[in-house]
Amino acid sequence: MPLVTTTEMFKKAYDGGYAIGAFNVNNMEIVQGITEACQETHSPVILQVSKGARAYANHTYLIKLVEAAVIENPEIPIALHLDHGDSFELCKSCIDGGFTSVMIDMSSRPFEENIEETKKVVEYAHAHGVVVEAELGTLEGVEDEVVVEAGQASYTRPEEVEEFVTRTGCDSLAIAIGTSHGAYKFRPEQCTRNEKGILVPPPLRFDVLEEVSKRLPGFPIVLHGSSSVPQDFVAMVNQYGGNMPDAIGIPEEQLRKAAAMSVCKINIDSDIRLAMTANIRKHFAEHPEHFDPRQYLKPARAAVKEMVAHKIINVLGSNDKI
Ligand code: G3H
Ligand code: 13P
Ligand code: ZN
């Protein structure tokens, strides 16, 4: 099947109490690892491209890699999404260039400006058969070039969501309930430690999610910053010469709970980076004589596939939903 929008995916996910994984893609191995996992688990998927990914790999290369995945996996519904679009022009360029979904992220701007800019993108996107994700509330961390410092993030205000969605006409809404971007989602002083000395973060604000869902019945909610930062990968990175002290993510059970509620899209990027880096470091440590990139990219790709399949089955619940 050709690239699809997220409309049908989200409707089924909402009704079925599961979520679709939105995985960031930057190169061929990542596209292959993700889509091979989807093929094996019979899961729909959103492949998302950030402004940084476009700057790194070039729009045409990324589009063609995704088109190749569509050809190789004809029975998997695949949507191609712009992650954190920061301007009308960027969104327009992706809409014109074949994306089926875009995010306009004006979450760091005042409410009225966010509405105005989002509405403009929605009008253009809908006229071209493309759907739009918008955001209310801010997450800590780096979203492309926008850096939100620790302590500067703000939870979504549920009392704003109906007006925002009605006035903008957006198709899905990203909200801030305590997730954040990157591999260091919480400072150690915000966490407790379990018996193994591993940091345990504070829970997500499910009360905010519930209140938002009550005000927007049937409307798909999106969670950014939802990597779990698997501690096995962190340990591997540290064992093989890396230095990632106290890296910590969102516990999988919390994401599973969100997926069973109104959250229909869960964004994962850092876990892909970690899976690849941990395995490449291990490979280099064990095979210092290797210099053919295929030798270390092959296990890196396999690790992405295994990690994504695990998420689909154990966290998102999107297996066997094609
Ligand atoms: O939200 C951010 C994503 O992880 C994309 O990151 O801008 O470094 O490609 P990037
Ligand atoms: P992570 O850094 O938690 O993987 O979040 C990715 C994301 O939200 C992409 O938009
Ligand atoms: Zn994000």
C-alpha cells in the first residue's frame, strides 16, 4: 500500500487501547531496523523526520529510503511525518515533498501565536490531504534547535485544549505530562534509587492526561520524549568506553498505561540511538581489527529491530493491528 496518513491508525488505536510508535529515522539502517520489526510483528508505524535529520541526510534521500521501505513491506501501514516543524515554510516543503503528516511545534510561543501559526499549517495541509499534529505545553530538553532548560518546562493546561483544538483544526495534540527529550530525562535529585542503585523517576502526570481526554473525547493525544533509556544499553555503552552516567528514561509500564488511555502516538528516538551506539561500541571492543562499516552497522541494525519489536509487543500494543 502507499504511504498513509495517521487518521485511520489513530482511530483504531484509540478504540483498541494501544498506541502507534513514531520512530525517528536518519539513515538506511534505522529505516530497515524499524520496518523489519513492524513486518515481523504486523504493526503499523510512523516514520518521522526531524529538521536535523533533513539537514543530515537530505530530504530526497530520506523520502526515497522510506519509499523503499513501503515497497519492501507492502502490507504495513506506514505514515511519513515531520517531527517538530518550526515554521510554516518547513511544513509546506514537507507537505509538497510527499509527507503524509506534519507537526507544527509552536509550543514555546504564546497561546494566540501558537493557534495562529498552527491554523495556517492546518489549512495548507488539509487542502493537500495531509494531517497535522500540534503541541500545547513544553517539554524539557532539546527539540531541534529549541532548548528548553531544566525547570522551564510547563505541563499542558487542560483548560486550554478544547479552544486550541477547535480554533486550529489540528488532527492530534502533543501534550506535556512529564516526559522530555533525550537520554537524561530526570535529574538524580528528582528520583529515588531502587535496590540495584538504578534511578526511579517520578510518575507521569496521568491526572493531566485524564483531564485532557475528558475534554477531548475520541481525540488522539501524542507523547513526545518517550524513550525508556533501557539500562542494558546504558550499561553496555559504559562498559565499552562510553560515559553516560545516570541516563534515565520513562518506565515502560507508564507508557503502556498511557497507550491504553487516549495516547495514540508515542515518540521514540533516543532508544534507537542508544541501541546502535551500545552495539557499535561493543563490536569495536570485540573486533578491533574490523574496519568495514557493514561489520558494525549490521549488529546495530539488528539491535534497532529487536528493540522496536519489543516496544511494539510490550509497550505500544500495536502488534497484529494491520
Ligand atoms: O525531538 C527530537 C528528536 O529526538 C529529533 O532529534 O533534532 O537531533 O534529529 P534531532
Ligand atoms: P526521546 O528523546 O525520548 O526518544 O523523544 C523523541 C521525540 O520526542 C521525537 O520527537
Ligand atoms: Zn519530540
